[in-house]
Amino acid sequence: MNVSLREILTVSTILFAVIDIIGSIPVLLQVKTKVGVIKSGQATLVSLIIMVVFLFVGETILNFLGVDLSSFAIAGSLVIFFLALEMILGIKLYKDDIPETASIVPVAFPIIAGTGTMTTLLSIRSTYDIPTIITGICLNLILVYVVLRNLYRIEKFLGAAGINIVRKVFGIILLAIAVKLFRTNAGI
């Protein structure tokens, strides 16, 4: 087992771009506003478990259920699409009677460990070894934890008007990502 620092940085960069925790800040702030608190440790741990489990058995689970990777990605794109609509239009589509679960759905899945992340994990598994990928996951989740832990400070820094502007702008970007993910996997 020969773990290369260069490969770890490459995998970490790929996952950083896909997880996009910085770009997810407006969505996370919106979820925090709805439910009051996001449990950063719980969301990070659940994301880690989801990613590692999916890395090892994701394709097998999907095959067992008769779901191909494209269908899985399309389903995830629809969840992202509706989150984006909430951000842009200021409406509430996602209803959660149990706010305690918000750290898991939608934060851990699909915001952090979403279909894009899972699809990417399956893709990079063919190129990189497992210890390198797990190290890349862990490095990204450290950053995720720091962002989640400091949402209050980020919210305070931006203020209500700043959050609203950022939410609308990133809502449109998130909507575009959802459409792209849908088109790519639907073959449109």
C-alpha cells in the first residue's frame, strides 16, 4: 500500500469541487433558519458513514435494487432542484415535522453526501486506491465540520440582506447544477 500525497490532493480536490461546502452555505443557512440548529458533528459523521459505505457497496446496493447510476443521479438532481426553488422563490416545499432529522436529511444527504458525491466516489474508485479516497473524504469532512460549526458566525457576518442576496444567487446556481445533473444522466 503506497499512498501518494499527490493522489490524496487530487482526490481531495475532486471531492471538494463536488461536495462544494462553500457554495452550499446559503442552503445550509436556509435549513438552519427552518430548524433552528444543525448538529455539525452528527451531520459530518453521517456524511462520512454514507460516503464510506457507498464507496464499498454503493454499486452493489443500486444493482440489487435495480437502480442504475443515472437514475440515482436524476433522483438526486430533483431533490437539489426543489431545494433551489425554495431558495429562489422563498417558498417551503420541504416539510419536516421532526427538525432533529435535518442534520441528516437534507444536510448529510443530499447536500454533503449527495448523488454527485456518490457517483464521483464510484468513478474515482477505478483510478485511486481505497486509503487515498478515504483520506480525501476525511480531509473534506474536516472542512465541512468547520463550516457547519461556524454557520452562526457566517450568518452574523453576512447579515439578513447579505444572506438573502447570497441565497438567491446560489439558488440559481444550484438550480443550474440540478438541471445539468439531470440532463447529463437523462441523456438530453
